[in-house]
Amino acid sequence: MTKIPLPGEPMKGSASGRPIIAALHLLSRRWILRIIWELRDGALGFRELQNRCEKMSPDTLSTRLSELKLVRIVETNEQGHWQLTPLGYAMEPALVSLNGWSESWAKHLEKGNS
């Protein structure tokens, strides 16, 4: 497993470990954003989450969930289902905003290609 980017620790693009750079590095890891996006509407069991993440191997999902748990973005509830922590839910407005921007961007590019 590669090192999980954390604020305050040196990484590519930031010798000082600026929080925004650490967050972008974390969120750019394969499948991380998809997992967070799928959990935004509530807790899911492992298999259901894997099904929603299309073609993700169980090992990869397990690794990514472990990473997200270490950085306190996800947790398991009493039923053993995965859910966002309050910190994870706090990311939702930024992700919804980014999703809206990406939809506008796609339409803009589509218009340019016609």
C-alpha cells in the first residue's frame, strides 16, 4: 500500500504538506471519489457498495475503505455497513458543486464539438 497523503506531511507538490494538496492527492486516488459519492445517501454494506462501484475488485474496495477509515472520512455503523463520518459528509457541498460544474463543462464541450 502506498502512503496515504495527510496534511502537514511532505508530498509531491507540497513540501509543507498543505491541506488542500493532501486532500487533492487523497481524492485523486483511484475509486476514492466514487466510494464517497456512493455513500453520500447513506450507509451501504460491502457488497452493495462494490456493486455500485462497478467492476471494483473486493481487494481494492477493502484497501480504499481502510484508507478512508484511517483518515476519518468513513466508518462502519452498528450493522457493519460503511457510512460517511461527519467529516465525510462535510465534503458533500463541495462535491455537489464540483458535479454541477462538471455537468456544465461537459455541455460546454459538447456544444463546441457540434
